Amino acid sequence: MEYSINFKELVQRNQVRLIPLTEDYKFKSFNCGNADLNDFLFCDAKRCKKHLRFTTFLLETKEHIIAYYSLSNDLLTINDQEDFADELEAQTRPQIKDYWDNFLEQRHYPAAKIGRLAIDERFQDQGIGTMLVNSLVRSFVFKNKTGCQFITVDALNNPCTLKFYETNGFKYLTLNDVTYESRVMYKFLLEYINI
């Protein structure tokens, strides 16, 4: 897709900011091409914040909402330890391998969930989604105010969305949801720190 507004130019001109959605925020134009994601932003995001369900953040200019994401606390629950056999075998750092050995003895881990992540059609295919995921990782690793070892997402089960999360280092929690509407994926945050 050829984009109509160059994100990098807006950043270079200091015309982009990331802000939390507030109850008095006046929505600007936004269309990511997915009616459910658009509806969540315009119809549900403020109510979810008010009821402490999700906190939504907007990447915006004066005229446009470029992107948004919503976060909530989560609990990564392991029902089938066999799903993590490949993860354990892939670890090369001894400290991380030791962690996974202990990990497999437990069932629940603190996590943050990306409830929604969407980019306006005018800004898609410019690396904005990857930039936001990387920013979230840095935030949870270096500014974490609560325990959070994973970022999770219920990714829409379509090739484009799954490829995006795979490319950004997310792995599938289970193989049991292959035919579901969404797939549970996770990103292991301890890989980003020196243990």
C-alpha cells in the first residue's frame, strides 16, 4: 500500500505525540480499515478506561489519529507445557534457560495485554506498528511499575496480523487455537535484559 502521509517527516518536524485517551478527548479522523477496531476506538475506548478495563493511547498529530493501542493487565496461564518445549530448546543464554526450567513448573505469570493495536490506513506500511511494539517492550522492561514478564495479544487469526506479530517476536501460546477467530501470542520480556 502506498501511504498518503509520511510518518517520518511528521516525526522529524516534531508534529507527532503519544497521549493517553481521556474522557474529554475530541476524536479526530481515523480509519484503519477494520470496522471492529474503528468502533472500539470511537464507541468503547472511553467507557473501557472509565471502568478500568483498558487504557488506550493515541499516536496523533493536530489533524489525525495515526494509531492507537489499548493495554490491560493480564495473566499468562500455561495449560499445556508441551507447547513450550520448542521455546526451551531454543534458549542459548544459560540464565534464560534456567528461568524456563523453573517456568515450566509454574502455571501463571504476570503479563500486559495489547487489547487493540490499529494504524490509520493513511499511515500503514511505514513501520509504525513495530515502533509501537518496541516502545511497549522498552516501557515494560525499563520503566515497569509492576511485575510483567510477558506481553500478550489475542491476534486476529489472519495471515497479515499473525505475520506482523511473528515478525515482532511474538510466539504462539498454544496450537489448540489454530482454527479460532484469534490466536493467543506472547512476547518474553526477560530476553531484553541482562540477567
